Amino acid sequence: MIGRYLTQTAKALYAAAWTTLATLAVTLTGNQNFGDLTTLQWVIVAGAALGGFGGVYRLTNKPPA
């Protein structure tokens, strides 16, 4: 039970981290840094991270029919 919970949580955290890094890579263009991001851009990054986590958490791989 605990192992399954940890596996699901780790998978969701990985998806959230990957989505956050990808969103930041797209958002930070040229010679921008974190201080140059607007509030809307930070909301988009946070939303992507939450979407990545929530979209993967508790999803199971079902065996093929």
C-alpha cells in the first residue's frame, strides 16, 4: 500500500517537475531571468505544474484487453 502510494506520488512529482522546467524553458527567451517574468507568466508556470501533477497522480496502467 505504501509502496504504491510512493510510486504514484513520485510519478506525479516527476511529471510536475518536467512540465515546470519545460514551461520555464519556453517562457525564458533571450537574456531574460526569473525576475523578468510577469505575474501572468508565473501563473502559467504554476498552472502547468499543477496540471502535470494532477493529470498523472492516481492514473494506473491497465493491462491490454
